[in-house]
Amino acid sequence: MDGRGHRIYLAGSGTPTVVFEPAIGDVGLTFGLVLPHVARLTTAFTHDRPGLGDSAPADSPRTVDILVHELRLALAAAELEPPYVLVGHSFASLTVQTFAYLHPAELKGIVLLDGAHEDQMERFPAELSPRGMLAGYTDQLRALAAAVREGEPAPELVPVPETFPEPLARAYRDATAPTPERLETAAAEYGDLEESQAQVRRLVKSSVGTIPIVAIRHGVPQPMPGVPDEVNERYEAAWQHMQEELARRSISGRVIVAEGAGHLIHHDRPDLVVDAISGLLG
């Protein structure tokens, strides 16, 4: 943890540094099956964003411009200079892309794990009411934070992956236990999501140039519960198309299908993630 109470995880040595950025409400230990293998190849870094895990509370909005600034402060505190390979899961695709457009000279490559797209709200089937779902979940998290602050017990919101060995599972469970501060931070990340998407939309150009992008998408369909099959098929098709778009933002981008993996690709297929990263290190 650096002097500002920012929890970082650091292993290995060499360049480029591989930087892992977790999804909304998640913590650095989510990459616990991948980071040790990458650390055998080069320096591997991840962190708990402010307000999550073991980091100090967040004191600013949770939009991606601020998240990139905080990430760069954490890298500087760890004395890790560029170049970097950035690895972002889900929502963190927005953070990684913002970093890439603002600081392209610092990057050697990008790996997106089922990466979020800035236009997904508009492009998912209207029957799913994505904005309504987002607002509802944000309100639920805020209400739960208030209840926990009053002493009520909270359910486990971030399930411990079955693939985690017991020491990692125990540490992950502790880091994601629902405290009021963590719940409020996750709610803020969800609440600021549309502004984060708008920020990426303003930055996106036709290409990030020669920075390689590897977009790894889930191979196991991720249907929404209680939705007709036809709607879920359109949802899946839209997701796959957006993954192709993310890869095409680099002149050397490509998509990999993670066979046997759901949305949590780094839990289900850590081998595939390590292979993709290793291909960008040379």
C-alpha cells in the first residue's frame, strides 16, 4: 500500500509492466490466477481502486478520467515507468481505452477481457431496459450500504470463484466483504457509468494506431434471466459485434474466443489470458 492508502499488488521484474484493472466493484485479487504466471515473465501490477478492497475511501467521482489519474498515481508511487501492457476486465475496458487515447506513447499493448463498449446501453435489446437495470442496481447498492451502516448483515455480493485455491479464496472474500464504504464506492462506479461511457465516446477515434489490442470474449453465452431466447440471442450477437469493434480500434487488433469461459474469463481460462499477455511482451 502506498503512502496515500492505495492498495497495490506487485510481483516479478522486468519490462514492460503488465497492469491489471478490475471490473466495477472488484479488487486486484480477482486476477490471482493470472498475475503469478505473468510475474514469471515480467513485472505484474494490480490494485484495489480507492474505496474498494483494502484501499482508503474514494473522495472524488468514479468516472474513468479520474480512475486513469488514480491508476497513474499508483504506478508512479510503485516507481513503475512505461511501457505498460494494460489488461482490463469488463467495465475496465473503458478505463484502459481512456488511458490509451490520453497516453498512447506509454503503452505496448492492450488486453480486453469481455470488455465493455461505450455504446452498449444503446445497442443492447431495448427489451432488457439496460438503463433501468443500471439505475435499479445502483439504488440497491446504496440502500444496502445504508442498511449495513445501521448494523444489518449484508449478503455476499461478489461470489468467490470456485477455481480459486483456499488461501486466495479467503483473501478475496475478505477484500470483497460488503462494508458500507465498498458498497457506496461500487454504487458510485455504477452511478457514474454513463458519464464514463460519454467520456470514452468523446475520445474514441478510428484507431489507437499500432498499439496491439487483444479482445478476448466469452465462449459460453451469458443469457439474461427471465428473458425470451430471441432477445438473448440478439443480446449475444450485439456483444460479439462490439467485441469486434473494440479490436478494430487497433490496426493490429484481434478477437479471441475463450472457449469454456463465461464473463469471468480470467477465472475460467487464466491460461488463455496469460498466453495473450505473453504474446505482447516481446
